[in-house]
Amino acid sequence: MAKIKTSKSKTITISGIVEELALDDDDIALQIVDSGRIYRVTMDNQGRKLLDYVDETIEATGFIIKSKGGSEIQIVRFHLADEVDSDKAEIEEDDWSMDDDDDFLNDRYDQ
């Protein structure tokens, strides 16, 4: 029996491309490739949701299960990586710095 090491106490977040794997028994599996590391996806309810995101870059948080065959990730949550980038862009556009207010206050009280 293969020895399996589970890290259920701590989640990690990875960012990578979802790839589809064809198995010998006509079954489908998924993996996430993150900077050269490959994480096979546990095909539970959350993992099956990734079928809609094949060839997409995602950010996924989950538990890592290590075995002799490699690492597997049990997905807790995920989202498209583009959504993260667009959220950051919106925050950067909405710069509410107080630089303009300093000039207003100086003009008002320099009289």
C-alpha cells in the first residue's frame, strides 16, 4: 500500500493553468501546473467545477496530499487569475489620496 502524507491542517494557495488528463479507462482527470510544479486535482465536487476552466489560469486554495505518485490538491476555493488582476486594477484606479486636499487647505488658511 502506498504511503500517503496529508497536510489537512493548513491550506496553501497556488496559481497555475488547469490542464485535462486523459486516463486509460476513458476517465478524465485534471491537474494544475504552477511554475513547473504539477498538482493533480482531487475530483470531488469542488474539483469537478474546474472542468469548466480547462486551459485557464486560476488561483486555487486547498489542501495538499503528497504520495509517491506526486502531489494532489483538494480544492477549497478558486477563482480566475484575471479576476484578481482586474480587482487590483480597480483599486489602483480609485486612488483616494489626500494630495489635492493639502493644496485646498493651504490656500484657504494662508490668507
